[in-house]
Amino acid sequence: MAQTLSINLSKEIHLASRPIGLPKLNDFILVEKKIPEVKEEEVLVQNIWMSVDPYMRGRMDDSPSYIPPFKLDSPLEGSAIGKVISSKSTKFTEGEYVISMFGWREAFVSQAKYLKKLNLTDMPNSLPIELHLSILGNAGLTAYAALFRIANLKPSEKVFISGATGAVGSVACALAKSIGCYVVGTAGSEEKRKWLEKELKIDVAINYNDTRFSESITQAFPQGIDVYLENAGGEQLRVALDNMKQFGRIAFSGMIDGYNNVTQKPGPSNLFQIIKKSLKLEGFISTNHQDLNESFLNCAYQLLNSGKLKWNHSVSEGIESSPQAMIDLFTGKSFGKTLVKLSAS
């Protein structure tokens, strides 16, 4: 099949400089590139949606981690949903939807082996495709792995979830409630706090900016916390440690509080609680738990059909809006999963 001539240029967001602290708009640059010819076993994809994720901040630094850093003067990378425009691979046909790590660009040509076909046949009717970048994607899988593999959550336990309005936290709330757990979650504004109680129907929602935050957590857990899902770090981790039960478990999926620190802050002053209470702490990344994806999706579809799994997306329009969307993610302006809509489906 010949390459579609109407898509021969692609706008991309490149990393212009490595941020010091919170990223700034001039750390990014918009570049227009010519799309190369599609060769054998390659596919031309036009991106429709792309994800903006907290972990990307770490990749902007030139330091070793579980994933290589972004290169300067090169397009950033991230998960995206796109539509096949042209294919010279037997694995994909024109019009199919794929998920890739080639976000932060409008279109691209890739070898077929780097793309994953998006199966929409099992997805409940009328649900938006972009859910596969939020609650049905790695964010949802992260919540599922955190609770049921890392923390070994059991029915009726007492659960504390920081960042509960985020993509990971909101799924975790729904999963924990679905097995009869008592769930307390945190949010950064009164609007978000009310959403947790009204839409997700968790037992208690607390604004972590409240001056009485520590006291509120203690009041919400008079008998202590069995499981804490850590998405925030900082003061929320300190308060959680003080309120953990004996033999409590903490799953670390993120610590967004410190992602933009210029210098490393010392850890909580109450780390002795780990020994005193015989706590189990474990960090993890979702890519090491892909074997759980099928069971997670089965569970998520059931919760969606029953109306127990809700979502909220902060959506920006156009590739040019991506840098600001990244900044908004770290300044508390976003609500739920941060997405950028690139083109019509």
C-alpha cells in the first residue's frame, strides 16, 4: 500500500535543555520533521492521543534509572494511541489502532515489532478509546499490581491511598472498595476531595494541604492502616508511617513530591517506625508486572460496567500544548490523568 501523501510532515516536541527543578517552557522546543518513506515491515501511524506521566520528569535528567534518559534535541517519548495510515507489514492494516511509546509527535514510521494492536472488541460499548492510556492502561495496572501483588491486600482491610484523584490512585480506590475495604484517599483541593467522596464513594477523603492533615489521618484510622499505596512522598509518607499497623504493608509506585527537587531532601524523621512496627515496604514499576494485565482488565471491565470505576481526564489540544500539560501536572493544575489530544480518530 502506498504511503498516504496527506501526511508527510510531523510536529514533534524535543527536549531543548535539561530542567533544573520544575520544567519550564523553554526546556522544550517544537520541531517539524519530514516523515520518511514506509519500508518493508514498517507502519505509518498518526497519533490521536498521548499520555503525559510523572515518571517522564526523571527521564529529563541525565542520570541512571530503570529507563534511559531522554536525549537532548530529540523527541520525547511516551505512550500514545494512534491510527495506522499505511502499512507494509502483515501484522497491521490501515485503519487499525495501535499503542506505542512514540508519543510527543503527531505521526511516525516504526517497525511493526514496536507497536501493539489495540483490541477494542472486549471493551464495554461507548467507552472512549483514550481510557487505554489512563485507567485501562499502565496506570490501572500499576494500581492493581500495587494492591494485590505487592501489598497482598485482603478484603475488609484499612487502606490509605495518596494522590487518590490521579490515574493510579483513582483505580486503586475502586479496586479496594470492590473487595470491601475501608478506603481513605488524599487530594490537593476541595474540588478533588469532594469528587473522591461523591464519585468514587470512598469512606473518607482528605485535603493534604489542610493544616490539620496529620490529625485528620489519625482520626480516619483509629485502629491503624493495613496497606498504604504511596504516590506522593513527603509529609504524606511521614504521616502514613506514624499510623501504620503492626506488620502493615506499603507499596511505592511513585513519590511525585520530590520529582522536581534541585537537591535531595532528607527522608522522614520517623523511619524507625519501619522497624518498630515490622513494616514491609516495596517499590515497583508496572513493566515488571505485565503478566497481570489480563486479570486486571477483566476486573476493570466489571467495575466499569457496574459504574464503580470512574475517571477524570485533564485534556490539552494539539502537540504544541504538551509542554504546558507537563508543567500543569507538577503544579497541581491537572485533575486525574493528563492527556493530549493530537488529532481526530
